Amino acid sequence: MSEAFIYDAVRSPRGRGNAKGALNSVTAVDLSAQMVDALQERSCVDSHHIEDLIWGNVTQVGEQGGCLARATVLLSSLPDSVPGLSVNRFCASGLEAVNLAAADICAGATAALAGGVEMMSRVSIGSDGAAVAVDPRLAIGCAFVPQGISADLIATEFGFSRQDCDAYAVESQRRAALAWEEERFGRSVIPVRDINGLEILSHDEHMRPDTDMAGLAELNSSFTDIGTGTPGFDRVATLKYPHLERIDHVHHAGNSSGIVDGAAAVLVGSREFGGKSGLRPRARIRSFAKIGSEPTIMLTGPMPAAERALSRAGMNVGDIDLFEVNEAFAAVPLRFMQALNVDHDRLNVNGGAIAFGHPLGATGAMLLSTALDELERSGKSTALITLCVGGGMGVATIIERV
Amino acid sequence: MADFHYDRDADGVAVISWDVPGRRMNIMSWDCLLELSEHFDRAIADERVKGIVLTSSKADFAGGMDLDVLANMRARGGGDAARRVFDGVMEFHRIFRKIELAGRDPKTGAGGKPVVAALPGTGVGIGYEIPISCHRIIAADNPKAVIGLPEIKVGLFPGAGGTTRLVRRLGVPNAAPLLLKGSTPGPDKALALGTIDEVVPAGDLMERAREWVLSAGPEDITKPWDRKGFRIPGGGAYDRKGYMNFVGASAMLSGETSGVYPAANALMSAIYEGVQVPFDTALTIEARWFSKVLLNPSSTNMIRTLFLDRKQLEKGARRSPEVPRRDMRKIGVVGAGMMGSGIALSAARAGLDVILLDRDIDTASRGRESAAAILRKDAARGKLTADKQAGILERIVAADTFESLNGTELVIEAVFEDPAVKRDVIHKIGQSVGPDCVIATNTSTLPVTGLAEAVRDAERFLGMHFFSPVHRMMLVEIIRGKRSGDAAVALALDFTSRIRKTPILVNDARFFYTNRCIIPYLNEGIRMVGEGVAPALIENSARHAGMPVGPLQLIDETSIDLALSIAKATRAALGDAYQDDDVDAVLATLAKAGRYGRKAKAGFYTYDKGGRRLGLWSGLNESWPGQSPPPQLVRDRLLYVQALEAVRAFEAGVLTDLREGDVGAVLGWGFAPWSGGPFSWLDIVTAERAVTECGTLEDRFGPRFKVPETLLRMAAAGTGFRDQ
């Protein structure tokens, strides 16, 4: 089996996910095609080596429905000979797409484009429906609660206070602001342009660098009402966690990931592909893994996913220089650091989704490119990227610079 | 046979009138269904018939399905139960769909005859599922009538099209609460809710029905769901609005029931899956879920306990037929506290005159006033007219002399739970009432045979254990003392049925039946606190097992000092055999901290100044720290400890009838109603598994989990208590 290498990676800046967001005027397929074309342009690849476009996307309805990956191929500069595959592993879709591409390379393919998109200002989160939330066999049988309740459940179960979560959020904003200030993302962020070539957005739009503890303290927790009032999800959660008398509702808009638009693309290929194309790989994919976990607490998947990926690579937590753990909610990276005994100075060193926002289908690929940039900037070698996933799943990828 | 009359008048109106012979209330049996089908075939085929009126020759339309038939359906199904049950249910759908189309071609819309349901009175269960299949429902303004679908209350859900049709008629947000609560409003309320179409003066019912069928046009006889482009009001499962309704509905149901009621879950699934497909497919889905419920032992047990057994007990199943029924007019209640006034109110509501006696007239009047307060609450909620309220209260007379008890047929003593006080009062009652008057002591713990010594003629003395709050609790535990006579027992049973409560009859022994079983439940909870099990795990596990209230909350309600005084008395009686020292140690610690329960605004829980429960006391975790057993183990301990005690009560002859064992447990202390009661629950578990699991529990936790002989025998023989 051959090894899979990352040759390049780009991402769009993230626009606020509402009607006032800069990317609200851009279609999902347009933004996807812009990222694909940018990557193509930069690496000058003979596009006939590209054997697939694997595209993460969560809410696959309307303009994001109907196999958006193939639509992206058709709108981009890629030839018709490239097929397209839309994948949905919820929040980890973008990373799952990279992993699937890597698997394709390991199975003999030459190169593939992977990544993802989510235009959350245009296609509402949840608008594709979900049996797990409404089919009584699942909703009652599996004790379904929304993710925010799950995040609060993690905080309660593992002892993270509102203070802990807010402090984490302030630090995420601080790191994000510093990263932009020092132009650490310059290599990866591709400005989004309109059909006439005019620039629409060149920077992450969601950040609030002036965030402080006092400001966050004023925010009301987001899930108290649905938890303790109607319909009372806390009671549902205690069906699975009966030792808890109550759930501490610690998460709010300021310590949870923001709703944004964005896309990212990664070029994955075999060692031979580099030779044929005259490209030097930026990193090797050491291993990747995905797992299923208990669905009510839902967001604890990163730990077992990371452990499986580490085990496949024959590595230990100590062998990883940098961690990217998606900041869906503050309790998720806090739990990751607690469970795997990882210091915060090795994790999300340039901020995360609390500051930047979380364009569901794209985030996995974005985290990968962020990790790669930072390895190169700091001269380090290995990074582990992982995301928690709706329904109780986790995905992880380990990369190593070459 | 001939459950219906059929008649066609000169105008071409066919009247199909339901009139099951020998019954006060029409009830649907299998033969009855087939006969109804034939009458509709005839009316639809007869060209002279212009329209059809379905009504009843009785005061009411119908009381529902013959639940005996449903209860037996599974057993009769034999090896291929699922197939037979499903086919049977589909036959209902086929016939009701025929009524609904009434000869109209569903494709072209041609043909068809108007069908109206004219309800003179109550129409519940299938007695509403047939009307909702008709084109219009007209009800008489009968104040006694109730109309709707109460199936969920006995462990079923409407499975003859009621679920599918009500959801399409009202939309999910309006229909689901009615179905989940089993609401059966009166005609006016039903009209306001939209479950019926018209309410008319009783005398005009048939005329109005005829008028309607003769004037109805093609639009009137086409159901909304049979029209092109029909959309379910309020949205489907994946509409923007409907979606959130479904998310909320499942969450609320899980939260409120812990998901232990198969019928409620099946109802939700039938609704959810049904709204996504055309009407006829929805009926098939409803039939699948209804069959699943009928095949589920939980539902079978709930029907048996909550309906069949309970009805039999209320009808005097345990009453000696030798004793003639006495006409009861007036009773006395001595002790006008919470229990006494509650008993007085229940009796007055049933039309009895009540002498409410206490040591002075002020105290007695305060008891009468607390009954009045309950009536006012009911009146405010529209359950009672001002007239009725006044009438009921008029029947309660406050008194302070024992002479005023003269002329009563029954006197219930409900004074403080102290043997000396009780003896004194009982003695005085015995001296003041006539020779035929039955004297009962309302006690939850004191041996009745001992108290009987206070009356000269112990034959007329017995115990009646009422539950608190009396106006809401449905059970009365009648305790036959060693010398209680059949006549007294019969009168107590009759009285209980008269006040619309359910009697069980048990023999006199420590804690009788109900407290005998509930005390171990409370003790097991307290014991686990002492072991360091997280208190939340104890309370949540109890509720998740289907208990209405956790053991620690229940102890707080009844108070720690009461628990300690019961423990003290039990220890004195049992001597060396006493096994609950570990329980008492926990109680003593709470008592020492002044935490006597809710009344002290401090117990296992903390309370605010108004007595509102805030949360578990953090001191519990500090005094008895950390253990986290698997939740299943906690649930097992809490249920087995009750069920094994029920079996022992049966072996000891305290309980002599298993129907009473199940009904008494569910109505008396809320033993996991989904299971049908402790004996039914053991049958679901199976004796074999219970023996194995209790063996393990005995090894780990002590002899209170020792398996009783009866259960061992059943395990060996592969039999059960209720399932033979």
C-alpha cells in the first residue's frame, strides 16, 4: 500500500453566518469552486491526475443538495473526468473527506482533492431534518438531546465551570487575534472574489478580539430554557446519566463555536504524484481513524478517535507536537486536555472555532491546513487534528511534516 | 346477536342504532363489529337509502372496546400471534374505511352517501373512533356525556384509526396532547376542541341528524384527508414548524415517563410515521404499532390491572354474596384532620350524609372548611358547578358530640395514629352508635385486631386504610381483623365502591399489605445513601424504573421522625430479627442535624422558605461519600425489594388474591404502573431470572433478597403468578 501525502491546502476566510455576513451573496458551489481553482492554480497540477473531488458538507439540501461535489467539479476548472463525492459526517465532514482521499491514495489512486463547504448564512443548520431528533424510536430510545445540552453535560460530568469555559473562550479569541496580527495564516487564506474579480472578504469576520471575562459573564446560558423548561432535555439526559441531579448550563454564544460561511480544499496524493507533478509534499498522513461513542453526551468522540489514530500510527500523546481539537463548545477541548493530559500550549495554539466560527462541512479541512501552517511556522513535526461529531462520533487525523 | 337495530324511513334515511342486549352501555366485540359492517353494506347497497345515521338506543353511544377481547388477543394468537393480531386490527380499518367512504369511489369522487354519527351521550374509545370515521359528529348536549380517546390510560393507544384520524383532523400539536393524556371532555368542550362538529339539544338530536344527511353535498361527505392537496394542520414531521413539535414531543414524553410506557412510545411513532405518508398507509402503520402494543406484556398487564382487575374489585369481587346489600345514607367520620376531612368529602360527593366529628366544633368546622377548599379548587377549574359544590358541602355536618353519630351505618375513626387515643375514640363510638353500625379505624400501621378490643362487638370492627391525599388516591385497603365479620367487610367494600374508590381486602398483620411493601422501598433508598451511592442516582433510578417518586423524596414527605418511630416500634416487635440498623443510622444522622423532612424544610432534600424542594442536601455526599454502582443494579434493588415483600405477604396470607396484590400496588403506592404491579412485573422478568438475580442480590446485600418459596417453585416449573 502506498502512503498519502498532503501537497497543499487552502481555505476561505470565514464570513458571519447571517444575512449581514460578507459571504451571504456567494453560492455554496461558487465558494467551493473558488477554493478548488485556487489550489489548482497554486500547484499547477495536471488535473488529469485528480481522480476524485471528495467534499464535506452537512446540510445537503437546496443548493448544497444533489451531490454538491459533482456540481463543484462542473463549475470549477477541473475537467469533466473528475467525479465528485459529497460526504456527511456532520462536523467532521471536511476531515473525513481528507481521510477518504488518503484511503483512496493508499488503495492506488494518484491524487484527489478533498475538503468541504458550509454556507450557514444561506442553508440553515438542521434544515435537512434528522430522524435521530424526531423519530420517537430514536429520540426516546437513544435519549436524544441537542448538542448544547450534550456540551453542558460534559461540563457537568467532568467538572468544567462557567468560569473555566469563559476563560477558555477568552484565550481562544486572544490567540486568534495574535495569529492574524502576525499573519500566520497568510499562506492558506484565499480571498473570496465576486464574478468580476472584486474582493468580497479576505479575513475571518467572526472574531471578537476584545472579548474579556466581564463581557462573557453578561451572556445568558443558551440551553437553560430547553434543558430545565420546555421540553426539558435535562430530564432526558439524566436517563443516561442518572447519577447527576442537575446539569450545569455553562455554554453560551461567547464560549461556543460561531455560525459562519466558509470552504477549504486539500490536495492529497501519492509519493509518485509529487514526482510526476514536480511538487514537494508538505506533510505525510501518518494515520486516521473514526469512532462511534455514546450519543447522548455526544461530543466525547475526539478522545477515542485520537487514541485509535495514535495507536494506528504507533505513537503516544507525547509524540504529537500540536493538537487541533475543534472548539464546538469550550467543554470539548477542555475535556480533551483533561482526558489525554495535554497542555493548552500544545493545543489550538492559533485559536479555534470559538473565535473563527465553525462552517460545519469545511472545518475539518480548515483545521488540517491551520495545523500544517503552524508546524511549518514553528518548525515542529507532528500534529493531530480531531473533531467531535453529532450523534456521538469522532474523527482524527495525524500528519507529519516531510 | 343483533347488537344493532336497522331502520329505513320514507325519506330514505337509514338509522343504524346500537343496542347491545343486556348491557347498560354499548361495547364493541368482534361479532358486533361484523354486524355493524353488514348493516353498512346493506345501507350503502340499498338505492333507496340517501343517507345513514349511526346512533344508539341507549343513553350513551358506546363505552369502548371489550377489553377482555383485547387482553385475550395475544393468548389466542398462539404461535402466530403477530399475524393474527395485525390482521384483526386491519379488519377494523377496512370496515371503518368503508364507513368513511360510504360507497364513494376514492379515485373519481363519484357516489357515496352521507353518514352522520349522532351521539346521545358518552362515546369513548372505539365509541369515538367509529364517529370520527363518519362524515359528521353531532352530539346531544348531555351533561353526563364524555367524548374522546382514553386508551392511553389503560396501556393502549387508539388503534382503530382514532390516532390517524384525530391527527389529520386537528393537527399534531392539538391532537397529540389529547391522545397522550387520554382526554375525554364533555360535548361543549369537545366542540371547542374540534373533536366533534355540532352540539344540539338532546331532543333534537335525531331530527338534526336526518336533516344533515338529507342536505349534505359531495364536499360534505369527503374527508379533508381524502381531498387533493391535503396538508396536515400544524405541519408534518419535517416541515419547519412540525419538526420542532416532534423534537419537543419526544423529549417531553421521555422526560415525563422515562420512556417506560410502550403504548405512549408507540403512539408517538404511529403519529410520526403516519404524518409522512398518505392516509391508508398511515392506517397500516397505526395497525403495526397497535399490534406491537397488544403483543407487549406491559400493555397486557396494564389492561389487566388498571381495567379488568380493578373493575372486578370495584364490583365486589371479594364481597361475600351471602351478605345482603344495605342501603347506605349516613356515615360518621371521627377526627377532622386531613384524612378525616378527605374521607368526609369523598363520601359527601357520593351523595352520603356525613357527620364530621372532632373534640370541639371549631376543629370539626375547620375540617369541613378544608373539604370546601378542595371543592372550590375543582369549581375554579370548571369541574363542578356552584350548585353541586353547595350540595356536597351541605351534606357534611360538623359535630362535637358522639351522640350525633346516631343513625349512621358506618363510622370511620381517623384520629391521631396513637393506640391509646384510638382505643378511647373507638370505645366511645361503640357506645354511641346503633348495633348494626360498622366501625372502621383508618390506620396505616396499627394492628386492627388489637384495636378491636376497644369495642364490645368486634365482629363489626375492621380497618380501612385510606391514602393521602384522600380526594386523589384511588385505593382503600380494607383490613379484616381476626374477629371482623363478613357483614362488616361487605359494607366496607360496598362503601369503598360507592365513593368511587377501589378496595382491596387484606388480613391483619404488621403494616398490612401496602406499607409492608413500601417500607422496604424507602429503606432500600436510605440504605444506599448509607453505602455512599450518589443520592441523585437513587432518586433518578427509582423514577427511571417507573416509580412516581424517589424513596428519599417520599421519606421527606412523610417525615424522618415518623420513619424513626416506625423503626423503633418494629425493632421492639422483632427483637433480634431486626435487620434495619444501617437504615436507622442514616435516619438518626439526619434527625441529629434537625433534618426531619419537608415539614422541617430540611431532610434528604433542601427546601426554600415556602417548602419548595430545591435539591438534594449536599451533606449526604459529605457524610457518605462516593460509590457509583451501575444504574441497573440500583433499579433492580429498588424494585425487587418491593416485589419480594409482596410475594411474602401473599405467602403469609396477608394478601389472598393476586389481583389485589397488583391493583393495590399500582393504585396504593404507584409501583411501576407500566408493569401492571409487582406480581405482573415478576412475570415479565420471569421467575427463573428473578431467582438468579435475587440470589446474587442476597449474596451481596443480605437476606432481604432471599427468594421466597413460591418464586422458587415457579422458576422450577416455568410458571408465573398471573401468566399461568
